[in-house]
Amino acid sequence: MWSNKVLCFSLIVAVTFANENAKNHVALIYKKCQEEVKLSNEEMQGFRSMGIPKSQNEKCMMGCLMKEVNVINNKKFSIEGASKIAEKYYGSNQQLMQKARGIIETCAKKSESASDECSVAGIVTTCIVEEAARAGLSGGPGNSST
């Protein structure tokens, strides 16, 4: 099983940006969010290698990334934004897409009480990892196992 961070990042950012120009865009998003959250380079290295964000700074970094790809809008988890990313990733496999939709809906409900993007990101990231494992998506996007 691969790391939780890869699963979350894949579902949130990597799918959205697949070509070479997009890789540069991802780097710019990381840089923008690092500056916005005021993560040191050392903290940033830790963030890139961690699993579920635990510290407030890690949650805020994930929240910023999620906001940049429209998974968080107006400080709330966006079912529509998350679904668009899931469709790019799982769209051709209806069984996996159905599981992804269920995860998105579950995680949206769990995050309803959160009032800022840092809290939303913490709740949603934890939820995605836990629910994906339960749904058999723990092998990660692109894995043909269900």
C-alpha cells in the first residue's frame, strides 16, 4: 500500500495537471501556498513526505492546495470540485467512480461543521484516506484493483 499523502495528493492535485506545463503550474501552486501558509523549507520537505496532515500548518497547506484546485470553495469542501477531479481520474471505470462519489459525499458530510479551509482540509484528507481504504481504493488511482 502506498502512502496516504500520495492518495490525497493524487486525488486533489496530480490528476488536474497531467502535462509538462501543468507540472510547472503545480510547482507554482506549491510555492504560492508555502508562502501563504508561511511554511519554512524544512516544514515544506516534511509536508511533501508526510501522510495525513497533523499540524495546523500542514492542514493549512493542504487547504491551500485544495482551494487552488477548487476542491475547497468559500471555506467549504466542494462536492462538485472533488467530483470533477475524480471523473478525470476514475471516469472510465464506473465501479471506481461510484466508490469515489460515495467517498466524496461521505467526506462532504463530515466536513460540514468546519468553518475554515485548514479544518476542512484536515477533516477531508483524513476522511478520504479512511474511506478510500474501506472502499478498496487504497491501491490508489490508476490501480485496476477494486
